[in-house]
Amino acid sequence: MSDPTRTSQSTRHATDPAAAAARTPAAAVAPTIRRPRAAAFRALLAAAALTGLLHAALGSPAPAQLLTRFPVQANLAVALVSACSAHRAWTGRRPVSPRITGALLTFLALPALAHYALPAAGTAFTLPDSGTPTTARAIAPQLLCVLTPLAALADWLLLTGPRGFRLSYAWQWPAYPLLYLAFALAFPATAGAPPPTVPTALTLALAICLLPLITIGIDQVRPAPRPHNNRISPQGIGPLK
């Protein structure tokens, strides 16, 4: 007798449409879901980060040295990833990995924390404030340390599904900020800022280690964003169903 659970050679090598459809994975025939609202918001986020970087460069006597500052590096990475994420949302492709988006979210939180909690400590985690005050110099911190972190937070809470962050990310995300902090302590001249004091360095290290845990914890309990589906009629029994 033949085994009904075993695929025969004729079925395995069949080329007719029915057999080909049976062997096609579900992901290959899933409908493309475009998200124009998320794409537009993420494009604006990338534009805000690039605008802040441009103002920071215009207001600095040494624009190339800004690349050594952590807020500039974080916002440059956010601009690139947000532009890629906007393109993926517009075309309906698979979104950017939560490992990357979550890391950038915590990276943006560090300059915001340093901007508000440590305003008197001029470290590599803040923008340089020396020189003649100009409009560009005043706008750059507001964009890089206030607007883009808030926009990234809104993107995560309102446009991204929950429970995408894993517990293993809690030790992966702090790796680069801790290395950067050690670099700023060992080579302050190369980082373009004076070395942070011991209390400031400890505060930054504690924030670097706690922010991923807080972010992952919130992601596990927050509700899912409400989908925006174009339905003919509300859910339930109706004549149009």
C-alpha cells in the first residue's frame, strides 16, 4: 500500500499550476501591505535629522570635527535608517530589523538625556556650544537632541508593533555607547570634547545600561497601534458583507 502522507515523485516534479501553487510558500503569495502614513512620517524624521546636521555644520567653525560627537553620529544613522524604513513602508517590503531601530532609539535618548540632565557638562555626548551664538547654533540642538528623539519615540509607539525587541538586545545595544564613552575618557582631544568627570561618566554609563532594559520592558507591555484599514462598513453583520 502507498503512504498517503508521502509526496509522490509525480507530484514533487509536477509543473502544472495547481502543483506549483501547492509548493509555493505563503510569504511569496502574501498581499503587499503598503504603509504610506508610516513612510511619510519616517521621511520627515530623516529630513529633520538631516536639517539638524546641516545647521550644526553651518554653526560650527570645524564641521568635520562634529563627526566625532555622539549626537551627530546617532542622528546621521537615524537619517539613513529612517530613509530606508520609509522606502520599505512605501513599497510594502519587510521593515527594518527591530535590532537596528531599537538601538537607534536608545542612541537618540542619550543626547537628549545629556542635553536636559547634564546641561553644564560639556562632553562628547552633547553638541559644542563654544563660539559666537548664531541661529544655526541655536536650532541644531533643538533638532538633534529634542525633535528627532521625540519623533523616533512617536514612530516606535504609534507606528510600530509591540513585542519586537528581545531580551538579548539589552546587552547588544549598550556595546557601542560604552565603547564610545571609554574612547571619550581615554582620548578627549580626539573626541573633540573635554573628558567627563567621574560623576558624569557614571551617570552616562548607568543610563547606557538602563535605557535598553526600560525600552524592552515598555515594548513588552504596550498596546499595539490601531490599524488604519479602509473598510466598506464597520465590523459586524451588515448588508455589504
